[in-house]
Amino acid sequence: MSGIYVHIPFCKQLCYYCDFHFSVSLERKTDMLCAVAKEIRMRANELPQKPETLYLGGGTPSIYSPAELKIIIDEIKKSFCVDNFCEFTIEVNPDDLDKKYLEDLYQLGVNRLSIGVQSFVDEHLRFMNRRHSAKQAVECIKTAQNAGFKNINIDLIYGLPQLTLQQWRKNIGIFMDLDIPHLSAYHLGIEPRTVFYKRFERGELKPIDEKLSEKQYEMLEKITSDNGFEHYEVSNFAKNKLYSIHNTAYWQGKPYAGFGASAHSYDGNKTRRWNVSNNRKYIEAVNANQTFWETENLSPAECYNDYILTSLRTAWGLDTSYMKTNLGEEFYNYFAKQSQRFVQQGLLTVNGEQVKIPPKYFLLSDGIMRELFWSE
């Protein structure tokens, strides 16, 4: 399978934790729409097979009206000879959604919503500089369900400096009460180029205590498991196997094409491509038929590291037979040697040719994978 990602690089307001490419100036909003449509035409039928998934991310895709989004959607369908997608996801903000907007999205063929809730506690929303309130978040989810959307994901953030266990339990409890089939839960990262990072450097923001983070993670793991959710990826939980098909394809190394400023693409083999992360430069280059992207061909070692990074973040883990056949005996032998101590510690489990990190240890996954990477 293959998928398409479209990056919408605009937001009405700066979230203090976000390091994605976006602009709060909407001056080039219309120009960007035209440039993305042109890029799609320029790269028509680039994928090795018809795309099965479409994901509109950002930024904030719901900054555009359904009529504006239809311009992009129609261009994709025409350029890639596809009528419908098995999964069509759009990222949306709670304060952008009303009954009419949601009904229009449904008519466009959107069948999955990813709603950026982040928290159901107002003081934490203000701390992160989110635009919506906890009440708006709950109301928009119910409105979406009434509009016919069954496949809904929400994002929640834990590891906030002032987040108590009681507040985190409240967040998870509201999620459960809303009967949503998918949750993406992320530990707060203090990333460079963010407001939080600048505050951290000035000593105004202290990261959460590691032991409290672990307790919040353990609470998340237990409550979701007790309620029938499968922890199928480091940050993702699904009920009734309603995984994110699009994102799962990323982790399984499937090809995808990314359109828009800063969007990435992968041919499913060893070639990656990424567009310039500058709205003005992207628009001008597309309009002038000039190069607006860079590419790289992954070395054998980079292919190995990439496989470790994508496969071990999932509940399915990696396949050693795939490693032998596609990456080579040298990398397989290296992995077998490096992984031995983690197997002995129970941080990796082996079942035939499947090797995986048990979900209860996903919090340690970055460190485990780092030790498994190829080192010259």
C-alpha cells in the first residue's frame, strides 16, 4: 500500500511546545493552496501503486474551509487516479469545528478525525497556549460523533510540569467516557526552537520529575488496557483494532508522498525526499518550476537504523528473517549481538523471528533503540 500526506503550515496561534513547521501569518494562505495543488500535479502518479490513505496534517488543516480543502482533494484524486481512500484523516482543532463544518468534511470523504485536545484541564491548556477550552473539546467531540464520525483520535499530553496524577486520571477518564476508539498520548518534549525551550534555558521551566512521569505512563498503560485498548505503538492506543492505517504504513516502511512546505516523502526502498521548510521559498519555487526539495539515498547502515527505529516502536516489532534477507547477514549478526543483553533483561522479547519491546517498556524504547543502532 501507499499513502499521501499534505502539510498545511498555518496556525492561528503558537502552541508553546510545538516545533513543527508552521506560520501564524495567514498572508500566504491562498498562495499556499495553489502551490500545493500545483505540486500535486507536478508529481502525478509518482507512487508505485494507487494511494489507499490520505492524511491532512499540520499546522492546522482546519484553518481552510471545506471548499478550499476540496481543491486539494480533487487534485489528488485526479492526479493519482483514485476515487476514495480506505482511510482519510484530517487533523483539526476543537475551536474550528461546528456542526456544518463537520458535515461538510464528512461529505468530502473524510472518515477519520484527529482532534488536538492535549488536555481536558483548562489551566494546562492555557499553560500550553492552546486556543480552546476543555468544555469546547468535549462538545466538539460529541458534535463530531453526531455528525457521523466513528473513527476519532484525540491527542493528550502528559509529563507537564504541573500535571498531577489526579488530573491525568481525569484526562484519561474523560477520554474513556467519550467512547473514542483511538488515543495518541505524548510525553511533553522540550524541543529546540519552541517557547518552552527558551523558558527552560532561562530556568523558568523545569521538566517533570522522572518518577512522576513513569507513574503517569503506568496509569495510562493500565487504564487503557483495562478498557480494551491495545498499546500498538509507543504513543498510540486503539480499540477494536482501529489503528491509524496511514501512520502504521510509515512504521512498516511503506511508500508515501508528502506535499506542501516541509513535507517528507519515501519511496519504500531507500530514497527520502523533503520539501523546503519555508512558506515563501516553497511557493516561489513551485510557481517558478524550480527545485524546492532535497533528496537522500540511505546507506545500508542507515536502512538498518531506520528499520530498528520504525519497527521496534510498534507492538509487532521487527522480523529477523526480513533483516537477514533485505539488510544482510552483517547487520543481522550485529543486531543479534547487541540485543542479547536486552533479551536477558526482559526489555526485548523473542517469539520465533519476531523481536519486540513489550509495551510496558515503551517508555524506555528510545534508549533501547539507540543501543541497537549500527555504530561504525
